[in-house]
Amino acid sequence: MEWPLSGLRVADLSAGIAPARLGEHNEDILAGLLGLTAGEIAQLGQDGIIGTRPASTDSSRGFR
């Protein structure tokens, strides 16, 4: 794909850059931008609100 006038192609934008991992920026955003404490972030993890694994969509197993 090419954007007119920019000279950029989609292939140029993604070459050699790995995508972010699930949850990789949780602490940066929650603490740095939103001001949550380490304890508050840990509690969100314990409550299953944030994490580094996809949530289960099988309702018989819950959403953790």
C-alpha cells in the first residue's frame, strides 16, 4: 500500500519492528500517565483487570 505524496509504503513502516506484547506498556501508562501506585497496579493484576495473557472467552471458565 502506498500513500500518495508521502513516498511511504506499509512495508517501509513495519520492517524490523516487533509488535508490542500484550500488557507490555501497562505500567508505563498506568503509573506514568495515570499516576497509579505500584500497589494499585498489582491489585489490578490480581483482580484480572490487566495482564499479559489473553482473557478466556469461555464463559464456563470465567474471564481470567
